[in-house]
Amino acid sequence: MNSTIDDPVLAAPGSCSWRQEIKEAIRNPAVLCRLLELPPEFADQAADAAISFPLFVPRPFAARMRRGDPTDPLLRQVLPVTSENIALNGFTDDPVDDRSAELRVGLIHKYQGRVLMVTTGACAVHCRYCFRRHFPYGEAPKSLAAWEPAFQAIRSDSSIDEVILSGGDPLALVDPFLSQLAQRLAEIPHLRRLRVHSRLPIVIPQRVTDELLAWLRGTRLTPIVVVHVNHPAEIDAATAFALGRFVDAGIPVLNQTVLLRGINDNASILAELCERLVNLRIIPYYLHQLDRVAGAAHFEVPIERGQKIVAKLLSRLPGYAVPRYVQEVAGEGHKMPLM
């Protein structure tokens, strides 16, 4: 189960607006449904489905949802539904086989030249389709000292030139800790790039602070930020401004989208999203086929339908605006192209 403000690094002394938003995030389905003027039965169903994977929604993200509309595409990404409790063949707790790829605790090595650090289980939003919703985050290192075996493993393999900070969401951790982590990684001579995967700049745009930009640019490593937007309604003025701060600071920003049934499995919606992204100077990077995690089967779109959608995107958009349609297959050495 993902942690929230109980994470010892996240709960460090001090305050700022993004951390306050996390503290004030909506955790009760009844509160969210009342805020959005939905019938009580939606809250009742959500409460039952949220037992194993709790609801967690920051208010800036909830503010972009349409009131009175249970089909709102942002709401559907975060509201627990009874379908999550149905066990189906082929949907597992570890669909991408993270556990067998752990080089050290919290350090995942699947692909040539790069490793991924599961920095925290904390997130600023609980996406119901999350492929790590069952990940044992409690085992992950909680301090720089605890990460020492991972540092040693990276140091001992000169073929690794990129480290990916993931989670959970690495930007749920405070900047002083992340700065120290980046500095330690920069001390490893053969590393060249530091990639940060985060949804926080989308759901809580206040997270993009001067301090964040400073540590991203503060080492010799080339920083890259990968955000996660699934629908154009997720990008409001505040989010657009926050994303622009990365680009203005010289930090490349890429976007990953998950193809989700009833949310964005439509060429017009995805075309609008891709155009919005490139207008903000963000590269549409991947369109992911859903990882088959237990509890998320109701989001799955058939691959054939996904291929038809991407074909329409190719006919409507310039090539640089069309994300690569891919699927992660356990045991493979790279994402598998589906087009």
C-alpha cells in the first residue's frame, strides 16, 4: 500500500504549499463524492473498494473535475469502484515483474544502461490503474545510509549511465533529501543522466519550486523530467505554468500516458492532449498499454483498438507529437512497440 504523510522523509519539519496540499488531500470517498455532488451510492461503493488501496486525491486535482458527473475522466482515474475487487486471470500483483529485477532492495535493473530507484511509496494521488499498487514499499530504503548497497551496486557496473528516480513518486520527498541523493549519484563517475518520473507537477503544480529546479540543475548529471498526463483536462493554467518552469530552466520534459478505457481511448482526446503538450514544449513520449495489475482490468483497452487510435493520430499530427505505443512485457530488455 502506498504511504502518504507518514513517510519519515516526507514528514520532515518545515512547511510549504505543496506539502500542505498533500496533508489536506481527500482520503475519504464520501468527502470526494460530496464535493463533486455525486449520489451517496458512489461513495458507498468506493469505500468498499478502497480497503486494500485507499483513495488519495489532492484538492487542486479534484478542483478540475466536473461536478455531478460520475464519468468525469479525472474522477474515474482516482475513484475506487467495485470492479477492483474482481479477480481475473492474467491480472497480477506484479505485472511487470519488478521483484525479480531487484538488484538490491529498492534498486531495479531491467534495461541495459539504466537502473530505477524506488525512492518512496508516497504519492500525491492514488491512480487506480497503478502497476505498483501492490508493491511492498515498506521494504524500500528510507535514508541515504540505507541506500548505500544500491550506490555500491551502481558504482560497480560501469555500463550504467542513467538512474531513474521513481516510486511511488520521488517528488513526494523533500528537496534537501533529493538534493543529497542527486549529489551522491553524481559522485559515481560513469553516470551521465538523472531521470525523475513524477505525477506531482500535474496534480499539485506548486511542487515545482526554486529548490526543486536548483537540485535538478545542481550536479554534473543531465536532468530529465518525465511527467504523467492522461487527459487534456488535467492541464490547467497552474499546471502549464509549472511545466514551463522546467523547460525554461533547460530541463527536458517528456510525458507518458496510459491508454485507459472510458477515459482517453479516443483519437480526438489523445490528439488534443498531444497538441496541448507540444504547445507547452513537452514531448509526448509513450502511450502505454495498460499493465495488467490486479484491480485494474476495467481500464484495459484491446491492443487492436489502441493501434487504430494511434493510426489516426499519425494521420492528424506531426510525427514529433505522436507518442510511441508500447507495452512492458516482463523479462524483455526494452518496451515492446505495438505499432
